[in-house]
Amino acid sequence: MDDEAKIAELESAFARGDYSRVKHEALPLAESTKNEGVRTRALELVGRLKPDPIAIVLFVIAAVLLAAMTTYFELRSRP
């Protein structure tokens, strides 16, 4: 199977929601191919699987606020 067919299958797998397959096969394909177009498309698929940086920051803020509120109410409820 040539690289064009492999990347087409990976794009189809991404569209179907088979992200595990894309995660495991796209980067090795990008590293092994000599076709610049296939490399670009494979790296784009890998990039789509990464979490949004803003979502990570918001999650950390929410976790810190939850920990602070829990600590505050735990300390406040003790006699």
C-alpha cells in the first residue's frame, strides 16, 4: 500500500472517530514518508488530536478553585 492510500485511510478513520488508530499510525507515517504532501496531512491529523491549550488552562483553574474551596470549607467546619 502506498503512502497516499495510507493517509487516505487515516483521514477516513479520523472522520469515523477511530482516533486511536490515527494516533498510533499517523506520526510513524509522517516520519517514514518521502512525500511532503502526505507528511503534511499526517502531521495535521496528529495536531487535531492534541487538546486545546485554553481547555487545559481552564481545567487547571477549575481544579485549583475546587481544591481551594474544599480546603476552606473543611477548615471552616472544624470546631
